[in-house]
Amino acid sequence: QTEIIRHDFDLAAIYVSDAQYNRNIYFDTSPQAVSLYLLYNHWLPRVLVYFFILVDMSLAVFEEPAVLPLPTWATMLVELLCLLVFTVRLVHYAKVIPRDKFWKDPKNICIICIVLTLIDMIIYGALTATNCYALRWSRVLRPLLLVNVTEGRQLRRAFRSIRNALPEIFYVFLLFMFSVLIFSLMALKLLGKRGLKTMDGSPYFTNYLEIVFDLYVLVTTANSPDVMMPAYNASFIFTLFFILYIFINTYIFMSAFLAVVFNNYKKYLKEEVRQLVRAKRHKMVRAFAVLQERREEGGELVVTQANWNQLVRLVQPDISNAHRELLWSVCDDKNQGFIGKLAFVQLADLLNIEVITLKSRPHPLQSICPTLYLSAPSRLLCRLVQHRGFTIMYDVIILANAVFIGLDEENPMISNSEWVFLFLYLLEILLKLYVFEPRSFFSKHSFWNWFDTIIVVSALIATIINSALKSVGGYTSRQILDIVFILRVLRLIRVVDSIGRFRTIINTLIRIGPAILTFGQLILVVYYIFAMVGMELFKEKVKFYDEDSNDPAKAYCGNPLLKGTTFAQLNYCKNNFNNVMSSFILLVELTVVNQCNGFATVTHVSARIFFHVVMVIFVSFVLEAFYVEYSVDKGDLQTSLERKIEELELAVAQWYRTVDAFLQRMFEADLDPEDLAENDDAEAQTNFANPSFSSV
Amino acid sequence: QTEIIRHDFDLAAIYVSDAQYNRNIYFDTSPQAVSLYLLYNHWLPRVLVYFFILVDMSLAVFEEPAVLPLPTWATMLVELLCLLVFTVRLVHYAKVIPRDKFWKDPKNICIICIVLTLIDMIIYGALTATNCYALRWSRVLRPLLLVNVTEGRQLRRAFRSIRNALPEIFYVFLLFMFSVLIFSLMALKLLGKRGLKTMDGSPYFTNYLEIVFDLYVLVTTANSPDVMMPAYNASFIFTLFFILYIFINTYIFMSAFLAVVFNNYKKYLKEEVRQLVRAKRHKMVRAFAVLQERREEGGELVVTQANWNQLVRLVQPDISNAHRELLWSVCDDKNQGFIGKLAFVQLADLLNIEVITLKSRPHPLQSICPTLYLSAPSRLLCRLVQHRGFTIMYDVIILANAVFIGLDEENPMISNSEWVFLFLYLLEILLKLYVFEPRSFFSKHSFWNWFDTIIVVSALIATIINSALKSVGGYTSRQILDIVFILRVLRLIRVVDSIGRFRTIINTLIRIGPAILTFGQLILVVYYIFAMVGMELFKEKVKFYDEDSNDPAKAYCGNPLLKGTTFAQLNYCKNNFNNVMSSFILLVELTVVNQCNGFATVTHVSARIFFHVVMVIFVSFVLEAFYVEYSVDKGDLQTSLERKIEELELAVAQWYRTVDAFLQRMFEADLDPEDLAENDDAEAQTNFANPSFSSV
């Protein structure tokens, strides 16, 4: 029987927490490397790295073409600092993992990025010093850091799934393009020779490539029905052609496209999740191998309760003794004092389960002043507040408030009513605090209580500041007023919580939040790269002139090419690539499809392709990936969770059964008094919240 | 033991074919009713009813406001005839089913429709005779006949599924509307007081209802980015508001909406399919009950082979003896000469399976002139044609043809090349006919062979007519030329068949055809109703003037309200409700989302609502229902089919095993010589095609 030393516990604890948080780093098991690895996984360096990535990416705001210009040396200094931080992190990483693994790790794209950025900075510095034209091309690489940093696992997984799904999608796209080409040829032959004219008098459907482009845009319905009006005016028979085209290419092909994207993305994501589960099991087996001992000759290998306790304390130092005891009783259901491999492996999943203990604690006022709190009027008040009518009354108040907000606030009666509503909302919160125990009222899972209190208190503060400013100088700050307005409107959202059906939908939406966040990062990476490329290609091609500018160039956004176009007519001048803010807004607009024709006229035919690549990628990304994420959340993950929960079902049943026995034992045994205080109520209920989705 | 008489066989045959085609009519079992029922299910009356429904609906083309005007008495006479046909059909139906069932049948909405139409016609006739204003309101009811006619089962099922899914969808929609209202209120407060102006100088975001409408349209992205440009020009901070709005309402809510529609529609459709399967089983059990006999005292009830044979011959008179014998050997796998209830029930599914027998029949030329056909050069030719290079060569020719089509056909070289290509295509077909057996070349499942031959032969005929006309009078008919062009382009599609991946996608698309057809009917019903209502409300509000008209009203489509609007500027005058053709085209355009603002300015605010109801219903219908149909086709139906196929798997295995034994028996027994000829080849392979999807 080997003795288990401190280092072994550390090692096992790392394996377990790696399994718990789905980390996949193959680290060196020497004592130094292990303590370095513990430091590597500490939240502070991780947050720091993310912070510096953010700083690095937001440098685009200050660099040429800048929103807020800073001297070049300043931005370069900050960038150097960022690169230094990344390098330190990478060196740390290199110390943690075995030398031979380091060079094979795909995350080392980071190293290439850093080196390339350094080279680019040197070249740029030299060129600008000699007043030559210089290009900061390495800015495109910045978002790659976000993907390839150690913590970007989920993002990499999403990218990998998309990449793997691409070939299948490509075939549908090819067939779709073939269909567009055939239809264009038919349009050329049918309509090209009829001498029709478009609105602006140019010949209609005579150039094959332009037909292809027009029909391609028609698929997105952006130029419908303009593109078919000349043909329709000639004869309604021709509309049949367009209707058939839209039916086949917009509906049939897009549906096929969607279905293929959907199925493939799902397939590969499923595969990724499967690998994840396998890796997790593997790590738990290794942790077991470290702590295992043989109780009798030829018997099975087990982990004793003492070792297990020490391990859990290392993995999760803030776990309460009661919680830990509960976990143990789930694992060791036969109460043997040791567990085998099978029971040990589920520990990572058990630790991921949030245990909420609902306790009916007495109200603090009751302890302070029991006679008053338990008097008849006080109890009547409690009953009133807990009554359904109270909620309904406040829903009516909220609706009345909505009407008052909609009315003109210049009217003194209306603006004074705001104080009444504020008072009513404050009264509600105070009443609730009087009735309900404050700690459970402000518990971690009472989203709406927090929401309410924060909104109402901020609204109160902002309103007071606003009226103070007004009464002092007769001056109203526009910014504070805006905040007051927003807070007032936000208060109304609370009404949603009163209707059960709405609550269900909102809760579903909140639960898919983490999945959306991953997707948001993905979008950020793509937007950033496109914004950088777009800025270099198109900056200053379209200029925005102020409202009161008298420059004649204002009518055509400073670009003679735009004279008389709808782009200029509709005053789209601010939709340009002149700085990173405008670029992002423009990319969002392009994602939302419409009016791309206006942009395309500005530059070159190649720009059309660029914009349409952006458009197609984004539209498919947003729509499909969203749909997929949603379904993954409801389907894949749910089934994998369901499986997990099913596995745990038995354990949970035992858990409930052992709670009584456990509590009894606790009263008898000499346990930590704080733990006892946390569980001194026989009504303690143990609930399972959903394991956090963010883990997968 | 009861004797089975002729009537019993008829009855059982009806039950079986009802189960086979999923008919759900509860008919009277008396001999007269049964023979009437057989007549009722005959294809001729069914086709006739559909024909007259079509005639009835297409009357809208000839009625005021007409595309092709006909006198009122003529259209009314035709409509009377249609009503007569429907009445006869209903009377027939009343004779078939028991009196007490007749009045409870929901299909009797037809009766109400007919009566209402008659009343409307009388009122209309009277009013027009006295020159009063009259409205043909009953035209809205016409498409209801299409839904409620006995054969509209699938359509009713689709409608029912949508109706059942509505309540759940409604809650998401409510929440969505709540979100739009809240955002509008915020926009009013934030932007209303800043004195911003829209492009045409009107105040921006000052009227709450207009904001709601604008933001509602923004969800469809139809007015993006126009609606946010004034705010964006003021400060880019405001774009955050719009981006957040689009993110929440377009992406999050639309995804939730889609997911809910999808899940609910699927759930109810699944339920419908489940009921269908139950009803089918029930009918087969009744058929069994009619034919059952007890072979020995206390033994199980069975159907003998003789009775079974007679039944199958009644159900499917054109079935070959060989096919019937195969079916029997699947059912009676133990070769007992009788089958029990379980084996009998699967008959309906077995009859739905298409059996394709691939036979390597010798080429007719081989029998006529064997020495020539089997000579060395002839065999070399066969090998050449069957070689992969032959296909590749023709793919290259098709691509070359595509290039030639794209070039200017005024060039005599190009127009003469058409003859060369026609000759090459004809040669290909002739060569293939020389090599492959003509009957298998033109078999039912060789879609591309049929496609090729028809296209090439029609192109040949059209080209010959065209050049004949040209050489005779130097005159080219535009219509014939159009047909020639279309045929030429269609020929190019053939290239798709050469690429395996494309073939798979196309085959999938073809297979979902029947589901799309059901959906097409559904759309037709909704379009028709909206077209009728739209025509009554909006006819002649927008007028179209010919190209060479000099009427000053042409600039504003004959409606002073449209002066200076983009609707008139973009020359959308032909998008109106002036006749049924324009209405349909306009509705299709509205389905395809864009440019609805233009239309809305024409009439009244109420029209906005109308158009948006149309839009939302259609967009959701088309997108979701399509997606659903597609997924149903790939998911639900596939699983239900897979289950079916799984059930049959065992049977099929036996089938294959019994084929040999069966063929052997056949050679020995004295069977129909034609059947023998059909199966005289030991290489006969039995393939299962997919059971037709239209059955569910």
C-alpha cells in the first residue's frame, strides 16, 4: 500500500477541477509544474489576459483612422504592453506543459500572432518615421488571440463545428449558384432583346453579369419588386418567371441550405460534446488512480472517505461540511466508508450541481421586536402583501405608469406624478422587505427582486439629482434625463413576471444566455476582421458632413461617384468605414440585409462581392447558428444533460433518503457549529438547480 | 362457419383500399351503399369535382374587376353549373354514409358555402338588375370548397395543425409585442424631444403610434437603416438602441417564435399521423372480421389464401400474379396456406410498397438482327457509349452550349451552331437507344431520360418551325423564339445529373414535392381569400397607365395621395388590386417582404394593418411551414416510415429468401404465361422504392 502524499492530493484535485470545468490541458505532473498550473488556472491571470485582449482590440478606436485620436507612440506603447502580457502568459503556459507537447499545441497560433504583430509594428514605425505610406495589417490578427487563448475553448469548438460543416454546405451553395446562373441566362434571352428600360432609363437585363448579380440579390429579397417592375409593366406573363425564381431559389434552396447547415453543425457539435464527456471521464479515472488504495489483498481498488474529504476540500475550499457530507452519502450509498471507481467518476458532475437550500428563517424584526411584529395589524399587513390582489394592484399601477410616461412630461401634473409612482414602488419594496426575510428576498436566484430594487433605487437617485439641478440652476442635464427616462421605462418590464406563460419564455431566453455569449464572441471576431479590412480598403471613400455644413460635397457624401444615387439621396453618408465605430455599425446594418445596393455603388464591383460575402456569411451565421444554438440548448445539451440527470436520478433519490438520516446524525455528532446553524431547521429543503450550461 | 359472399369481399376490399389511401369515410355497409361508395371513390367523379372547383375559382378572372371581361350572366351561369356539380356530389355523399353521420360531418361546411353562394347570387342579380351597388361577397367562400371537399384531407390536416399550434404562438407574439411597445416608449422619450428631422423634413419619432409601426417594420428589416439614420446622424450612441432592438426583437424573438411554431406544428402533426395509423389499423381489422373463418374448433381466426387472393384482386385489379404471390409469401412466411390477424393487417402497407423489377432484357435489335448487333464494331460502339468518357464529353458539350447561348444570337455563326448542338443531343439520345433496351430507357423512374428526350425533341420542332417561318416570310414569331430560348436553357440543367452530390440534393427536393403541393394548396386558399377582400377594398385606388400615355395622372398612378411618394417614383403603379392577376402578384410580392411602405401610403392606416397581417402570416407560413414540411419529411415521416420499414424489414428478408423458392415453384406450376415472361429471368431483382409520401 503506497502512501498518499500532499502532492498526490494536489494532482488529483487538479484532475477533478479540470474535469469539472472541462479544461483540456496536458500538464506536467512534477510538483513545480503542478503548482505553476494551479497559478495558471487562478482567476486573476485569466481575467488579466482577457482584459488585455480587450485593451488590444479596443486600440482600433484610438489608431488611425481614429474615433478618439491618440499619438502613434502611445497606442504602440499600449500594444507593446499587451504583447508583453501575452508573452508572459505563454511562457507560463510553456512551463506548465511538457516540452514536447508545447510545440504541437494549436493554441500556439498566438505565438505567431505576437511575432507577426511585432514585425508589423517595427515596419510601421520605420515607415511612418520616414513618412512613407504604412499599413497596420497585423490588426487583423488581434481577434485571433481571443479565439486561441487557452480559455477560448467554447469559441474554438464553435468555429471547428462550422468549419467541419462547410463542405456539405458548399455543395448546396454550388447547386444554388448553378440555378441562379441558369435563370440569369433565361432572363437574358427572354428579356434582354425586348428593349425594356429600368426606372433610370438604362437598358434592362442586357448584361449577363449584372443579371446574375440582380437575381442573386433578389434571393435576399432586397431589390424586390424593383427588379421585376420593368418586366411586369411590359407583360404580367414575365412575373411568372420571377415568382418561379423566388419560389425555387429563396424558399426551396434556402430551406435546403438551412436544413443542411442545421444538420451538419448539430452533427459535429454532438461529436465535440461526446469527446468532451470522454475526456472528462478519462481525467476522473486518472484522479482515481492517484488516490486509489487496496483495502484487502485481491480486493477492488477504492478511495477512502478521509482521502475523498481532503480531495473535495482542495477542489472546492468554500464547500460547506454539510454539502460535502451530502455528496459523500450520494457516492457511498451503502455507507461503507469507501467508494469504488464508478462512484468516484461522477464526482465532477456532482460538484457542478448547484444545491439551493431553502430555509424558512424567521424575519429579523420578529427576533428584535416579536410583540409588535406578531401583533394583529402587522399580521394582517403580511397577509395583505402576500395576497394575489397586491400583485394585481401593482400590475395596474405599472400600466397606469406606462400611460403617464407616454403623455407629455412638460405638463407639471404629469411630471409630478412621477414622484407618486416612485413613492408607490419604494413602498412596495419596503412592504415586501417587511413581510419577507431580507436574505431570502435578495437571494442569488431572485432575479426580479434584484431587478426591481436596483431600477427603483437608481430611478430615485437620478430623479432627485435631476430635480436638484433643475431647482438650483433651472438647468436640466440631458444625460441624466435620458437615464431617468430609460429607468422609468425599464420599470415597466416587471409586469412580465406576473404572467406565468411569459415567465416561462423569459426564463428559457435567460437560460440560453451563455450560448448566445459564445456566439457573440464569434460574431465579434468576424466583425473585427472585416472592420479592419474594410477600413483599409474603403476609408474616406464616403464622408459625412455636419447638419449645418454648407459644403456642396455634402449632397453626394463627398464622393462624386455618389452624385444622384439613392445612397446620397437617403443621406446614408454616415454609413462608412471611416473609423472603427462606423465600421461596426455598418457591418451590423449589412447583417440586417437591406439597402446594400446603395453601398455597392460607392466603390467598385469588387466591393459588391465583398459586401455580399459579408452579408451572406452574417445572415447565415446569425440565423442558423442562432437557431442551432437554440436547438442545441433545447436538444443536444438537454439530452446530454438528461442523460447526466438520469445517471444522477438514482443518486438524488438516495440523497433525499439520506438527508433525514444525515441530519439526525449531525445533531448527534460534534460538527462545526456554523454548519449546524445553516441546517438547524428541520424544514430544510434541498433543490437542484440546473447545472450551469456554460460548462459545455 | 359462415359463408363469405360476394358482398363481403366488396366490403373487405373497400376497407383495405380505404386503409391503403387513408380515406376516413364512415360509409353504410348495405350492398347499395357499398356500390355507391365504390362509384364515389372512382377517379372520374373526383377529378371532375376538382375541375369544377378550379373553374369556380378561376371565374374571378372573368368577373368584375376582370382581366378578361365576360357578361355577368355568363359567369353566373358557369357558377350555377359548378354549384350543381357540387350539390350532386354532396347528394351522392349523403347516400353513401348513414343518415345520422351525415349531419355531424365537418365537411358539410360545403353545404353552407353552396347555400350562401346561391343567396349572394340572387341578391347580386337583383341589385345589378336595378342598377344598385352590389358586392359579390360569397367569392371569399370559394376556396373553402377546396379545403372541405372529401379529398382535401391533407389540406385539412395541415390547417388543423396550424390552428392547434396558434395558442402557444400567440403568447410569444404577445411578449414580442410587449417588447416592441416598451422599446417604442423608450424611443419616444429618448429621441422625441431632440427635434430631429427625417429625410423629408417631418419630425422624427414624436408620435407614439408611428414609432410602434416603424419599429415593428424594423423587425422585418424592411426599413433598415433608413429608420435609424436621423438618430445616427445626431449621435452614434443612439445606434446602440437600434442594434439592441434588432438583436432582441429580430434575432432572439424571431428565433423563439420559429422554435415554438416549429415544435408545436410538429407536435400536432405527429398526433395527426398517430391517429391516421390507428384508423388504418382499425379498418384492416374490420376487413379481417369480414373475411375471417375458424379452421378448427377453438383455433384462431384466419383468412385463407384463396379468400386473400380474391380480396387482393378486387383491391388492385392490375396487380400481376407474380407480385401477388410475393405479397402472400411475405404474409404467410410459414407457408401454412392461411394467415392470422397480425399478418393480415400489414396488407395495406404492403400494397403501398412499389416493387420495381429490374430485368436485363435483350435489346430488340439483337433479336431482329443478331449478327449485326453483336458484330465487333457494334459492340465497340456499345462499350464507348457506356464508358464514363461519353458522359464527360457530353457534359463538356453542354458547357460549350451554355457559352454559345450566352453570346449574341444575331451572329450567323452562333445561330447556326444551334443546329450542331441539336444534332449532337439527338445523336446522344439515338446512341443511347441503340445501346440500352428502349423499354428500360423509358421506364417510369428514369426521370432524366424522359426530361432529355422531351426537351430535345421539342427544341428540334420549335427550331424547325422558327426557321421555316423565317425563311418563308422573313418573320420571326416572338412567342416561338421565347419557347426555343427556354428549351435551350433547360437543356443545360441536365449537367446536374452527372454529379453525384447534386443528384442527391435534387432527389431529396423531388421527394418533398408532394408535401410542397399540399402547402401550395394552402397558400392558394389564403391568397384567394385575401385577393377577394383586397379587390373589394382597394380596387382602382392605384391605376396603371401605359408607357406611351400622356395623362398627367401617370406620374402619381392616378391617385393624388401618391404625389411625390417613392411608390410613384419607383413606378410601382402596376402593383394594385385592380384585378385578380395583379392581386395575386401583389400578394406574392408582399410575401417576399420588402417595400411595403410604398403600398401603405396609398390608402389608409387601416390598410397598413391589413398589409402587415398579410405579410406576417405569409412570411411565417412560407418560412416555417416550409421548414416544418421539410423537417417533417426528413424527421417525422421518416421516423414513421422507418418504423414501418423496420416492421417490414423482417418481411423483406423473408421476401428475398422466398423469391428463389417462389420462382422455382412458378416454373413448375401452371401459371399465367405473361407473368412467367415477366419473371423468366433468374437475375430479376426486387427493389423497394419509397412508399409514396402523398399517403400521409
